[in-house]
Amino acid sequence: MTLHGGEGMKKVGILPNLEKDKDFAVTNRLLQYLKLKECQPCLSMKAAKLAGLEEYGCLEEELYRDSDFLISLGGDGTLLGVGRKSAPYGTPILGINLGTLGFLTAEEKNHAEYAIDKVLAGDYKMEKRMMLQATIATDMERIEGILALNDICITRGLLYKILEFNIYVNEEYVDTLRADGVIICTPTGSTAYNLSAGGPVLKADAQIIAITPISAHTLTSRSIVVSADDVVTVEINPREEADFTVSADGQDAWTLTGKKVVQVKRAKEYASIIKTNPQSFYDVLRQKLSR
Amino acid sequence: MTLHGGEGMKKVGILPNLEKDKDFAVTNRLLQYLKLKECQPCLSMKAAKLAGLEEYGCLEEELYRDSDFLISLGGDGTLLGVGRKSAPYGTPILGINLGTLGFLTAEEKNHAEYAIDKVLAGDYKMEKRMMLQATIATDMERIEGILALNDICITRGLLYKILEFNIYVNEEYVDTLRADGVIICTPTGSTAYNLSAGGPVLKADAQIIAITPISAHTLTSRSIVVSADDVVTVEINPREEADFTVSADGQDAWTLTGKKVVQVKRAKEYASIIKTNPQSFYDVLRQKLSR
Amino acid sequence: MTLHGGEGMKKVGILPNLEKDKDFAVTNRLLQYLKLKECQPCLSMKAAKLAGLEEYGCLEEELYRDSDFLISLGGDGTLLGVGRKSAPYGTPILGINLGTLGFLTAEEKNHAEYAIDKVLAGDYKMEKRMMLQATIATDMERIEGILALNDICITRGLLYKILEFNIYVNEEYVDTLRADGVIICTPTGSTAYNLSAGGPVLKADAQIIAITPISAHTLTSRSIVVSADDVVTVEINPREEADFTVSADGQDAWTLTGKKVVQVKRAKEYASIIKTNPQSFYDVLRQKLSR
Amino acid sequence: MTLHGGEGMKKVGILPNLEKDKDFAVTNRLLQYLKLKECQPCLSMKAAKLAGLEEYGCLEEELYRDSDFLISLGGDGTLLGVGRKSAPYGTPILGINLGTLGFLTAEEKNHAEYAIDKVLAGDYKMEKRMMLQATIATDMERIEGILALNDICITRGLLYKILEFNIYVNEEYVDTLRADGVIICTPTGSTAYNLSAGGPVLKADAQIIAITPISAHTLTSRSIVVSADDVVTVEINPREEADFTVSADGQDAWTLTGKKVVQVKRAKEYASIIKTNPQSFYDVLRQKLSR
């Protein structure tokens, strides 16, 4: 398995969670280590400025596109954001965990150097995780190109006004739901919000999508698991208007009103997650589920 | 069983849902019928004005306090609001349903006159439904006297930032939850939001309270059913701040931030619901649950 | 709080789980300790014989009726059996745990002497746990007096033939279910099979009963929580015959066929559980739920 | 789309449910209709004898192997049996429903002739449904070639002794469960027992398998959805012995004891279900789920 770039000095983007690596202690440590290893570390302009490391700043596009690999410094949430931004370029991500155990992060911060060594030595696995791509549309307007690595969620506004939506798979009508919302998730996202809402765990490499209602008012609603090649369409507010939010990985969000159609399908992009430790998906799952 | 007032002309408050009885057609019809029956109908000032029936307007306090009984014209939602406002006076409520089948409404609008006849003839049952009373407090501020007939819900703000809260029953620590929220409901409210969130049905006359997490991130959380005499305390944001909303029956709402304590216990007030038809709670439940 | 008997030498029944205290090591140890404390220990004839302690054997009825208190040596399952047998006499039970953490056992075996000391010194709490009483009946036959501390379960026979049953509460028809079975449980039993089947946790001292279907084929079924004063009636096989089993605490069982009616209500008996440690119900619950 | 055989007279096997078509009324009617249409109807020897139609009897192997198509007369249960027996030969099945609405049956009995006409005219769709193949093994013994169209279920024996099992996917350890059992199902079976046990709906043509625990004692267990190419291994009684039953579609069953390993993977066979009506999977699902 090979990294993004070819031979020569490796360019490595570091993406710290600004809240979790507050004084940039880990960022600095890894930056020095990368230099020692004859790599070329870089940061976003914003992070570089905040850290007083302006000489390592580079444009965001260059960071995500030209790095041989990216180091996500934070938790699964940080990595989700890095994943969405790097997906168009296929740049691999090494997740270094600053907090609690995660599904996507490869190592804890104390093992960061060890993980970097393994990556540089080519001693790692690459997991290509499927992503979702959503479009929000009415006759009048259209928001395209929403990417998600975990899930696309459609949830009601704050006031206790239930959402109504029609669900279609490949234009076949599935059901009408009255609920707090609906989650459309990848296998990667199946262990996140989907699991809290009662959905099933999807094996990480299966090519499938789960549709899970959130607190449905009709009790007969269950998760539906479809193929990654199926297109899920959600028609929101078919009869009466209510505010709602469409969010990608719970991070990018659009608050809207009126009758809208959200279409979700497999993205052509993949997130490339670097795996340096032998812990299996189920090992993490068991630990997470028992808290 | 006797009505609120004594002998003589009955005073009857009509509380229409302004959205559902748009042209006040049913309000007018029942008002005429009540006059025919030698009752004294009255409306809120606001409704009276909108309906062009100013002569029937009276002050809200008088309406809820002095009526022999109240007619709630709408659905269960309308009746919940009437229930909270009339609870301090114990005034009985006759629910006339303008929409779909409800748990609390006694009759559909076509049977409204029939139901009024039964009430005037004393041919009805009175169900006293327990209510909840909540207090929101920090060291600095205090919101008291929040009444609910269905439930007190604590839910997260719009952004996908999970709420963390500690739950106590009678000051005994129960658990720490990370969830979209928590529902504390009466038996009346057990078939509402609680049911959507996976909670159990509580028999309408049982003196109990259910505590049900909404999409908990720890999978081990379940509904806990306690006695009506137990006091439920929820400590929100014990470790980090997030916006949250406290709502009563999904209608009255307070949006707050910071570390707060919400205490919920049985209210001293009861809602007095008039029942004129023989349909049992389970009859309605079966119909509702199969849509 | 006082023990069963009055002044003078205490009679203490020891009820070991024969599989868990295989060589009667703990039985012997506690027997010696009780003698040292000037108590009069006794065993069932069967246990006494197996343990080679014939001189301590006494008739089962005397054991359960005349002991000042009983020591249940095993787990929650052992204590359930002791609870059913001692309930008619109200004899208090001290549960000494030989295996994993339990809801009903007071102490682990290493603290058994410490617990006995506390009981003899009157330094304990007594929890009176409500029990259920079931009757199985047709026109022709009648099995009465079935006692349960956890639950009465009605489950299908081994072959994959679903059970159908009608449920009534106080003769009001609730619903018809097609399921693997139904659990009717006390608060004590709510954390056992009921929890596995998706039912709610009931606070240990609440006077309530939960009715929880097992793998219901109609998705709309949920747990229903009723008052301890309500009578639950289950009419099995109303339309076609299938084998089924009625079990009490999963220990006493009757396998039957044909149309039968099972009536479950609060027993007049209570189980008196001695509590010597300060660990709360919720402490145990949290530990159990996270495995 | 073409039927099993080539040109010339069509051989059509009729497989009636002996309990549902008691006097062979529908069998006789369809047999006459097939003759009128110049087809060659045949029955199993047993059914032919019971129906007094000995001249149409043929050997079971010939029936399933040589028929151009099979008519399953009964419900989904009848068709499951026909599906397992015909799968080795790939013979298509037309399901005629004698009872309530089914997922697999194409038409109700009143439309049977209409459906036969459509099949003979080539006006139908063929759904190839994936099946499962299970092996039960210890060092000493081995039961191979168990086929299932819905599910392989491993369930505890009658007495309330919980099963313990380890689950592996492709030899990766997933979890240890203590439960009433576990269901391993195809998309076809996802709407059967799996749904009752809380599992997700799998889209009928998705190439996936769901693993769903039945009443698990560890609350953290959820359905896991894996690829059809994954191999599921269940190690039963790893620590202590308990009776258990392995069943295929709830119809073929093996009751066993001791430590055993059950391996389940996609079968090489498919069931070929003829579809003559335009009703979608979701149409049936909605009707079924609302009872």
C-alpha cells in the first residue's frame, strides 16, 4: 500500500482540533518529529497563525490536496471534518486521538510518533470508507455537493413541531413518517447517531446505507438497510410547513423551511483512513458499547 | 359526580383552537346550543374579538376559574393548554375533537351537542389526571411553577451538540446520560413523546412517572418508572456548556444555557377531564398505535 | 427494625445453592460462625445429608417458618427460590453472593460474617418487595397459588409456532398479541428478563407491575405499566392451539396446551430482603447495565 | 425472462399446504385450469393420494427438479418450504396465497388463474432471493447443507436457562452474548422473526445478512448487518452446557446440547420467486407493520 505522493520528501498536513490541543503542544511535538524524519509539515494558515508557526502555514486547498498524508489531531469528530475536506483529493488520514477512544482514530497521542514511523515505513492498512452525497432542492433553489462520512440527518426545528416526511428508495415510495427526524448513514456513521436512535451496526466495509427514523410517532417504523447503489429521497413537509435542519456529520448544517426534497446517495469520493494498530472494529465497538 | 359550580345557570367557557376552528363555525354553533340550554357561554377576550362575539368575552382568569366546565375545541394539544391553565382552579374540561382521534378529547365535533347534554345531565365520568410541576434553578436564578399535564422535556439545542446530564431520584444518583434529551412524563403523557422515544405506556390512573432518555449515546439507558411521590432531579451540563430547552407539554418552552438543575415532581394540581363516551384508554391506544 | 423472632437464641436457616457451594465450604464456615455467635443454624434435610451435617437438618417447613432469618447462599436466582418459599411466613432473607454482583444479595461471600454481625446487631434495612400470585385456569382445571418474586412468564413451546394471546387489565380488553411470549413482572423482576425483552426499569419500591411482550410480531406492542392493584389476565390460544409454558421466576414451570387463562395479581405475601450495605439500587443497575 | 424449461408442454408442480387447502378445492381448481391451458400438472405422491388424484403424483425429486415452475399454495410459510426444496434446481415458484397477505406470495387465490396466465405469457418478474447455508459442527459430528430462505435461528431450550455464545464474522471475534438466542437472516427473512426481535428491515435485493440477538441480557447488543460474502460463526455454550435448537426458517429444527459451532454463510443456491403483481415490497411492508 502506498501513500498519496510519490518518492522524495513527504509533505504532511497537521489538522489540530483547536479546542483539544489548546496550546498546540501536540501539534508542535509532531511538527518537530516530522522535521526530524525529514518530512515537510504544514498547517492551515489559521492554525499556523494561532500557534505562532506562520512559516508552516499553507493554503487550505494545498494542504488537503498536496499532502502525502494528513494527521487529524483530535477525536472522531475532528477526523470527520478532515475526511469531508480531503475526500475530493483522496488524501489519506492518520487520526491521532486526543481524547477518548474512537472508531476512526488510529492511535492515542502518546503513540503518535510510533504511528508516524509506521506510516513512513509503509507498515499500515488503508481503509476506504464510503461517503454520502446530498442535494437539497425545491423548484426554486438547489444546494448541491453536500458530503458526509458519517450521516446526513434531517431533524426538526427547536419548537416541538413534529416533522412529516415521505421516504422513497429509487423513487419507490417507502413510507410517510412523523418523527423528530431521520438519519441516513454510512457504515462508518452506523455507530454514531444512528446507534443512539436505535439503528443497527453496519460492518465497516459493507457497501450499504441505513435509514433510521428519530423518535417516530408511528411506532411501526424501523431502520431500513439498502444497498450503497440505492438513492434515498426524503420529501419534507409534504402537507404542512415546519422548520428543519439538514446536517452532514452533525457539523455542516442548513436550516430551512417549506416543502423540500433531500436526495442522498453514495458519493463518488471515499475517505482513506490509515490504520496502524491491530485493534478490530469489533474491539472498539465492544468497548464503546459498554461505555 | 358533580360539576365545578353549584345550582343555577351554568357558566361554560369555550376555548377554541384558533387554527382549527378558523371561522369559529363550531364555536358559534356550540355557543348557540349552550344558550338554548340556558347556559352562559363565554370566550377569552381575544377569541371573542376575533369571532366578532365581544359580548361573550371575559377575562382569562374568570374564564378558567369561574366556569362550571370548559369546552376545549381542538385536539389533545389544545386540551393540554387548557389543562395547564385551568388546573389551579380544578375546573373540569370537556374535550371536543376537531381533528383526529385523541386520548383526552371526549367526542368528535359532530357529537358535541350530545356530549354537552350528557354533561348537563350529570351523565359522565371525571378522570383526575396527575400533573407535573417543574423548577429550573441555578444559584442565581429560579423559574418556578412550570406545570405540565403530559411531560417536562429537556432537549438539546439545534446544533448537533449532545447534552450531558446527571439524573437523581430523591437525591439518589441514578446515572449520567449523554443524549438528545430526557422526557419526564405522567401517565397521560406516556402515550405522547415518551412513546416515540421508546418509553412504556403507563396506565392512565396509575400514580407513577416515567423518565425516558431521547436517543441516548450510552446504549444501556432505559426508561425508569418511579412513584408519583418521587422527585426527579436533572443536573444539566455538569461538565461542559451546551444550549438546551426545557418544555412543558411541548408548548411552553425555556431556552437556556450553562449548568442548570431542573427538578420535577408531582404537582398538587390535577387536570379534571370529562369523559362522556365509553371508549376505553386501550381502545384509543390500539387505534393510535396501528396509526 | 426487628427480626422475625423475639429474644433468645436466634435460629438461622442456611440455604446453599448446591451447585455453587459445591463442597459446602461456605456453608460450613457460616455454620461455625453462627454457632460461635450463639445462634442455632439449620439446613434442609437434603443439604444436611449431602454436607454430612445431619445434626443440623430440619424439615423444610420449619426451616422457612421458624428461622429468625434465612441466609441465601448463591446468587439472585437462589434468593428468588428462597423468597418464594419463605414468603408465606415473612421470614427475612440475607443474600450472600457466591458469584457475580446481584440486585438482591446483600454481600459477597468474603463479607458474610460481617453481614451476619450487622444483622445480629440490628444494623440493617429491610426491604419489603412485592410479589405476584398467578392462577392458571380453564373450565376444567385450575392451578392456584403460583408465587413469583420476579415475574410470571408465558412463553411459546420449542417449535417455531407463535403464541397468540389476549391481554386484559381489570377485565378491560387491552390488546391481542402474537409473540414469543409475555412477561408480567414486579419492580424486583424489572431488571431481569423484562429488561432483556425491552421493558422499563421499575423503581424497586414502587407499587407497580409491568407487562412486556417478548418478540411481538405486531411491532406496535410496548410495555404497559399498571398499578400493583390491577389484575392482569392473559387469555392464551384464543383461536388456535399451541404449546406454552408458564414459569415463575424462570424456575417453577408448567407446560400446557389448549386455551387457557392466566390471571396475575399482586400477592398478599412480600419478600423481606435484608440489606446490610449502602450500595443503592442504581449503583447495581449501572454496574449491571455496563456488563 | 424465461421459465425453467424450454418449449413444449409446461410441467407445473402444485404444492398445497395440506392444512389450508383442506379438501384440495383450490388444488383441484388449478389442476383443471392448468390442463385447460395444456400444461402438465403434478403433485407429490402424498398430496396426490390424499386428494384422490393418484394419476398426477410424481416423485418429489422430479417434482422440484423437472417442473417448469412450481405453484406454492398456502402462505409465506408454505413457500419457504418449497423454496428450500427447489433451490438446488433453481425452479421458479409462484406463490398463491390462501390466507393473509404475504411478502413472498404473488397473488391471492381468487387471482390464481390470472397469475398462471401471466406466467405462461411470460408477463412476470423473477426475483432471485439469496439464501443461507448452515453447518453445525463439533470435533465429533457434523450436520451439513442446512438451507434457509428466511433465517437460521439458534434458540435456547425450554427451561429458563440462558444461552451463551460467541459471535465471529470471518473469524474476527465480535462479541459474547447471553440471550434467548440469535437470528441470522437474509433480506427475505428480515421482515420475519428478525423484525419481531428488533432487527432492521433489509431491502429485498441487497446482498447482506443481519445478525440479531433475541432478548439479550447484555443491553448493549444490537443488530449487526454484514455483507452476504461474510461468514458468520456462532460458538454455542463456550463455558457451560445448555440445550439449544438450530432452526431453518422456523421449520427444520435440530435440538442439541453441548459446545457446538454453527457456521452460516450465503448459500450458492437462490430462490426464484415469480412476481406477477405490481405491489412493491414497501407496499406490503406498510400493510404488515400496521397489522
